[in-house]
Amino acid sequence: MKNFNTNTTNADEWLTPQNILSALGPFDLDPCAPINRPWDMAARHYTVDDDGLSRPWEGRVWLNPPYGTHTFEWMERLAEHREGLALIFARTETRGFHSTIWNKAHSVFFFRGRLRFCRIDGSQAQSANAPSCLVSYSEADTVTIMRAQDRGDIQGRLCLLQRRAVAAGEE
Ligand SMILES: C[S@@+](CC[C@H](N)C(=O)[O-])C[C@H]1O[C@@H](n2cnc3c(N)ncnc32)[C@H](O)[C@@H]1O
């Protein structure tokens, strides 16, 4: 089994499970999507051939970014864009996590247990050997997380980072 949680140099294609996308979507753009994908992550996709980091981002973004040190360049971009959600490993102690998430995000949702990402043929891989989290930079996206949690679509704990906390169900 490949070890894909090192968050250092691994550039493998590990896709978001469909149930997470449907619990949190719909999304307008996935700026880092696989060229060959078993399902759509969003209405529009950029692939490695487009270099999604250098393209304009429009609408609500789904971001499960490439692994490695580049992860936080993508997180910085989402922090500026604000609209959308990111799924990354919960490397909470790292410099990148502090600069792009602890200091900027609206909330972080920590998944209970380990996610099982998917291969480009749609099959499910074994559990990741690192924990994952969702990162929101807007109140609206935090509410989306809360509603998914209330429905039981995702399990874990939400950590609000900004004082304007919102109650589930409020617009
Ligand atoms: C962890 S996978 C996640 C795929 C997809 N975003 C999802 O949620 O299932 C990261 C993806 O980023 C793509 N990628 C890597 N560098 C990229 C770049 N510069 N621009 C766009 N996509 C890129 C890879 O090909 C890979 O499909």
C-alpha cells in the first residue's frame, strides 16, 4: 500500500469521496482536479495541464489540493478567495497551517476517524494514515459544514476560529 499522508512530496491522485462532495456541495470550481476522473467535483475543473493556481477562481471552490509543501500555496489562495471549502490533512502544528488556517480561517472541522480517499478509477483506497479536516474561510461555508454535520453526513468536531460564530440554521 502506498503511503500518501506524508504531506511532503507525494503527488499522487487521491480523490475526495463522493459522499463528502455531495454533503458539502454544490461547487462551481475545482481548481486542482484529476485529468481522468470518475466523477465531477464541481461544475468546472482545472487540471495540472491548466495549472489551476495561476488561473482565475470564480464562485464556490472545492479544494482538495496537491500534497506536499505546495498545499499551503493553494490554501493561501483559498484564504484570499474565501468562498468554498478545503479538505487537507490536519497537520495542525506546521508553519503552513498556522499561517494559512489558524490565522485566517473562519472554522476548521476535524473528521472523526480516517477518511478513505478514492483512486482515479473510483475505487476506494484503504484508510489514510493521517487525520483530515475541512477548512472554511466564510460564515456561509461554515454553516454548510454545520448542516452536513446535523444531517449526519459528516462526523467530527467543528472548531470556530472567528468570534462571529453562527448558529446552525441561521442564514
Ligand atoms: C489530492 S488530488 C485531489 C483531486 C480533486 N481535487 C478531488 O477533490 O478529488 C490533487 C489533484 O491536483 C492535481 N494537480 C496537481 N497540480 C496541479 C496544478 N498545478 N493545477 C491543477 N491541478 C493540479 C492532481 O493532478 C490531482 O488530481
